[in-house]
Amino acid sequence: MSKIIVFAFPVFLLLIALELWWDRRQVRLAAASGATAKSSYGLSDTLASLSMGMLSQVIGVFGKFIGIAIYAALFGSVALWPQAELWKHWYGWFLALVLYDFCYYWLHRAGHEVALLWAAHAAHHQSQHYNLSTALRQTSTGALLGWLFYLPMAVLGVPPLLFGIVALVDLLYQFWVHTEHVGRLGWFDRVFCSPSNHRVHHAINDGYVDRNYGGIWVIWDRMFGTFEPEVQPCVYGTRTPLNSWDPVRANLAVYAELWRRAGAAPRWGDKLRVWLKPPGWLPESANGPGEAQAFDLTAVRTYAPPLQGAQMVYAAAQNLLLTALGAWYLWNVDAQALPLAALGAAAMTLGLWALGRYLQQQLAWWTALGLQALATAAVLAISPLGV
């Protein structure tokens, strides 16, 4: 699985570069005609999304192993039809994909309706821009509980290999829907997850929040009452903004807030409910929310600490080098003992953290460079061709 991602990442970067070129072209054409057009890209935001994508894959080496191992173990003991011929034919593969997307719908929905699961999923929504790089902005902690939602597939006897294949297909499909440069698609929008439908999912406008969960098909949303068409311009991000490019903070911020709320709750039942209730829930003793108020979109401010030209070049170069280093790690990690693999993951995390802190001007360039050099040396040292 890690090697497949290594092959896919250059394709992702190429498509992001093409969308960025098109985005800049559209902005220039609008300016030439006297109109105004807002770019869907910001350099620091894009670099942060790419960093989070790489971090999710590096940490995911361990999470995916746990999830697949649990799935395979349960498959061997609970599968009702483990040898069914169905799964050997194309229609069985298609059925497996439909089953996966159905399970994904409920995982995705729970990720917005249960605070503990939102703590993992929030990382994907924190960007205030919406473009193909946002698709790579993935959680590093989702695998801890996400596997629970796919257990019905193990019961039905979907083989672990086929499960892994359809999971990858479902994930790769969702890359292209993260764009503002594809408009409404007519009948396609009524059946499939499309750019228009998924823009709504990422928006914080009233009426758009917690809608359109489907991965490939949006028919699940229509069936279960969570579909909302795109009828007004979208404002992106989370209603409690992260205001940081630090990928470690992005992954842990909501967990930390839930921990704080649970600690402040006076009753043990409320301490538990903080994690299981919808995001933002507070016990009555803590002045929990009353009637919901409309969210003020005009108060939203885009987080964008300014960078000078040389700083932009340095940050982009460091991100490119860390991406290459991450690809090297992912290509070789299967041959590593667990302690060395964990050391490499820690080193990659350090390098990506340093870049994020540099982007928000909380580390000097020489400090960031030193930490990234240390991370590079550690990853190369543990690889099969390292010294």
C-alpha cells in the first residue's frame, strides 16, 4: 500500500500544479476584464496541506497495519461466506465498492456527529481554501477507530485483499472533487459525490454544515436526509479556526480541547458525554449552548501570516525535499523493524513540524533547517541504502 502512494504522489503534485496554473490564469483574465476573482490557493495553506498529507501517510503506516490486521483477523472468524465465488467476479468487486462506500458514509457522518471522531476528522476541514491540495490534507489519527465501521464487510466475507483495493479506489476517487474550478454537473451531481456536492460538505455556511457525506455516491445522503445542493458561494474551514500551519497541532488540537472540557465537567457522566456527544456539546452546568444562532460569515478572517519572496522560496523548497524524503521512507519502511520504522516516522514528524512552525514565523530559518537536516539524516540512516 505504501508503495502505491509513492507512485500516486507525483501524479497528485502534477495535478495540483496544473490546477494552480489554471487558477492563476482565471484570476488574471478576471482582472483584465475589470472583474475580481479570488484565488483558491494560498502558498502557506498549500504547503501545510501537503505536509499533513505526507504526515498522514507516514503515521498511517502503523494505523493501516492495525486496521487491516484487525479486519483480517475478524474476517477469519466472523465471515459468513469467506469462500463465496461472488468476490471473484467483476460484479462482486463492484458490490464490494458499493458496500465500502456505504460504510464510509456512516464513518464520515459519525466523524461530524461524534466529538471523538470529529477530533480525528477535523484536520481535513481546517483549510480555509478549497483546491486539490486540500484533498491531501488528511488526518493522522483516523485509523484508530475508523476500522470499526467496516466490520460489516468482514462479516459478509469480503476478502481482506479486495477490501484494501476498494478502499484505495474510494480514496483516490475523492481527490478530484476538491476543486472550485469544476461547476455544477447536472445529473452527475444527483448521483455521485461531485465537486459541487463536496464544496458544500467543506463549507461553514448555515445550511451547509454536516451535509453530503458520500465518498463516491451521494445517493446515501439523499436516502438518509443529509443532502444539500450548492446554491450559494461557500466559505471554507472550521467554525473554530485552527490558525496554524503546524501539522502536529492540526491533528491534536480538537483532542486537547475535548480533554480540557472533560476535565472541567463536574460529573463523570458528563466527562464521558463530552467525547460522545456532537462537537461543541457542553453540560448544562457549564452553560451549554441554547438555541442555535446563525453563524456570522462576515466575521471569518483568513489566516495568512505574510512571507517575503525569499521565505516563500525556502518554504517551498523545504516542502519539496520533505516530500521526497517521505517518499523514500514509505518506499523502504516495509523492510524495517518496528523500532526503526517508528524512529523514521518521528524524524519525519519533526521535519514537517519545523516547516509548519517556520511558515507561521515561530522558528527562524536556520533552526528549521537544522531540524529538517536532522530529520533527513535520521530517515536516510535507517533506510536499506543508508549508512
